[in-house]
Amino acid sequence: MTPTEMSSGLVVNIATPDIKLEHFKLIAFDMDSTLINIECVDEIADAAGRKAEVSAITEAAMRGEITDYKESLRRRVALLKGVSVDSMDEVYHQRLKLNPGAAELVHACKAAGMKTLLVSGGFTFFTDRVKGELGIDYTRSNVLEVENGLLTGRMVDQPWGDICDGEEKRRMLLETCGMLAINPLQAIAMGDGANDLPMMGVAGLSVAYHAKPRVREQAMVAINTGGLDRLLEVFL
């Protein structure tokens, strides 16, 4: 089907007759560069004077040029060794902002009776705070190891596994659907990078937000300009 630009910067690659927000029961969000304006790992690296090095790995991973996401994340986290928790707190308070329309979209989804899920290749230090800020129901992300107030350059294994990569995002979306006793086709998945494609591939509606070209091409809806709440235009 030929993509349809509903209005400037909003591209819909599927037919949407009578599609309603109320048809969906769950929305899953990526965090970095989707719900929020930054890539947290890059900004933490700035405190270590290694932002350019880490950002280059992040960009390659998000474009899908690095096939082993877990290894790319381990490499980036290793470069964070010695950064203080105080520096991370500074990133949260001074650099991290919700992207335009994030609060509005989450509010609209909750008002429609949907549950919300935040799945991130980022870190609990930030996802826990964003969860609280937006009233997100469920999260999954990675834990940075801290000793004496400083990052060790390692991550901590969790009961579900070692690293939240694309496959884990997909698994968590399916697990949450199972817990809610809904079909994955009743879920929406939003992201911007290659590691979001696995969860987007099993959801009933996949949405690319200011995304890498590969992700825009595969998504059912692509928001290329404006805020996250532009998704609501699809349901009008």
C-alpha cells in the first residue's frame, strides 16, 4: 500500500478504517529519543569526557549497523566507569526532558482504559523516574552497577536476564499482554531505533517517532514532525 501522509509529517502505511484508541489495551514505549529527548548513555558519557565515542556506538546500534546490541551496550557502559551517581542525577535534572506530547499521549491512553509499558535499553536510574513522572504501569530496563557512588562500567543481571535488548523488549510486550489476558494485536508499540523493531513487529499497531530510516519504513505509522500526541490524529 502506498504510504499516506495524513497531514504534514504524519505518514500512515496501513488502512485505518474505523480504528479507535479504545480498540487497544496496552501501549509500549521506548524511552530514549522516544518518550524523552536524550540518549541517557550518551549524556552520562559526557561526564566522563567520552560522549563522542559512546554516541558513535549508539548511533550505529540504532541504525541497525551493529547486530549484537548487547555487546554494543556493554562496550558503551564500560566507558562510563568512574562516573558518579551525582553526575547521573545532574543528567536527569538538567538534560532529560519529556518529548513534546508525551504526557498528553499517556494521559489519553490511560483515559481510554489502556495500560502503559516502558521498555528501554537504557537504565532503571532514569526509567524509574520517568515511570513516576508519567504514571507508567510497567517498566523493563537495565541496572547499572554502582560501588561507592561510582559506576563500575558493568550492568547487574536481573531475574529475567542480563540486558534489555530488542528481543527482551518483544518478550516483555508479549509477557505483559499475557498478564493482561489480551492479544498482542491489541497493543501499540512506539520506538525510534532498530532495537524497537522486534516489539513493533508483534504489536497490532507500530509507530515510529522521529525514527531512523529503517524503522520509519517498517512502521505502520511514522511521526516525522511534531510531538508524540500526533498519534491521536490517526484515531480521529
